[in-house]
Amino acid sequence: MFKALFSRLIQSLLVLLVLFTVTFFLVKAMPGNPLNREKAMPEHIRVKLEHYYGLDKPVLAQYGIQLGRYLQGDPGYSIRLEGREVTDIISQAFPVSFQLGVLAMGVAITIGIPAGCLAAARKNGLIDVMAMSIAMFGICLPSFVIGPLLAEFFGRKLQLLPAFGWDAIDPKTWILPAVTLGLAYAAYLSRLTRAGMLETLSQDFVRTAKAKGVPGWKILIRHCLRGGLIPAVAYIGPAFAGIISGSLVIETVFQVPGLGRHFIKSIETLDAPVIMGVTMLYGTLVIVANFLTDLAGIWLNPRLRKSS
């Protein structure tokens, strides 16, 4: 068990190193100069700024300096927001994105897993066909289409919910962004849950329980739920990281002051420290989420525990 965890830790560190390297050189390959401003800048100030940010050094030297800083936990300062640390930008904006991601994941789990269980229990029935048809519709329809439609209908026409803005203590402002972001993941979860439950329901112990007269709901909940949720649990970890890192469009649509606006603005202005900081944060989230998902899978599946 500990050997497998140590191996996964080494793999995660190597993935982070590759992610850092690829992102760094991709940013350096982007055309333009991050010090270009709308107003002309005196040459002596440009030279000082290039020296301050290390832009006057060779690319490989810049790579080594940046890697050393990240190993010390210091991603540097933003070029666009002069004098402001990248860690300060992330610490201020990331909690909003994280809160939105948690709410969206709650929406996905609340809708997706019960829908998948009901569809599996009523295989090829009306509930199954309707649930899977809606799930396919949710998968095909992108969130940047669903978001404006929900904002127009519930925000402008019915005026039931705020169409734009975000308040950390006002639940009304959470609903539309969270629902929009969570619907697609709910669709995936419902299909995965249905597949896992159908596979479990076809096992011999289920037929034995039915022969003994055990009620169907008890078979579904007590005997099949734990094993049937393995595919869904394996998806939840990466999906949660994907929700947080993929909320950029939703934050823009609903004017949520999360990390997405800083990330998009940093790309527009070639603010390399912010691009690197946000990318490494999202990469770390994906790796941690996959690691926790593996642990949950080992806990749910006895065969994995024995093999580990």
C-alpha cells in the first residue's frame, strides 16, 4: 500500500515538472512583449523592468530561476499588476472559484447519482429512457450556451434570481452559476452511475438476494450502491478539479470575481508569472483529486485493496 502511494507521489512530482516546463516554454513562445503598454515607456525604465523581472536573461537561465522560485514556493510578481505578488492574487480570487466549484459539484452529485440509480433500477423503462436522453442533451449542450439561457429566463424574464454578480453570503447569487456549471457533470455522473449499477445488478449475489425475497430497494441501496458507484467515484475527483479549472467561461458569463478573470487577462497581457501560477495551481488540483480518487476506489473495491 505504502509502496504504491510513494510511487504515485513520485509520478505526481514528475507530472508537475513536465507541466511547468511545457507551460514555461509555451508562454515564452507567445508573440509580443509583456512590457508593452498603451502609452510609450522610456527606454531606461524598460531596461530596469526587464532586469527586475529577469527578462533580459537567456531563456534557459529564466527557466532555472523560475523553477528555483517555485521549489521555494515563490511564483514571483505580476507584470500587469505591478508590485503585486502572484500568491496574493491567487489567495484573493481562488476561494470564489473554489466555492463555485464545490457548489457545482454538489449540484452534479445531487442530480447525477440518483438519476443514474433510478435509470438502472428501471432499465429500458420510461424513467431510464428519459433520464439518459436528458443526460445526453446535457452532455451535448455546452455550459456557455446554458448559462446565458438560464440568466435570460430566470434573471431577466422571471426576475427570480440575480443574472450577474456574486456575493459570498447571498445564496441567490450562487444558484445560476453553480447549476450551469454542474449540469454537464451531472449528465456524465448519471451515465457512469447507471453503467456501474447495471454491472453490479447483474452479479450472482443480486440474483441470490432476489431469490430470498429481499426487497428491490434494499438490494439497490445495501448491496449494489457501494460497488455500483465505483465508476462515478473515479470520475468525481478529476471532475471536481475540472469544474474549478473549467469555470473560466462561467465566471465570465455571470461576472463572478474568481480566478478565471485574472487568468484570461494574464493571457491577453502576456503576464507570465500569473499564467504560470494559475496553471500550476490547477495542475496540482488535478493531481491531488486523482490521488484522492484512487484512495476512494481502493476503499470501495476490496480487490483493489488486496492488490495494493
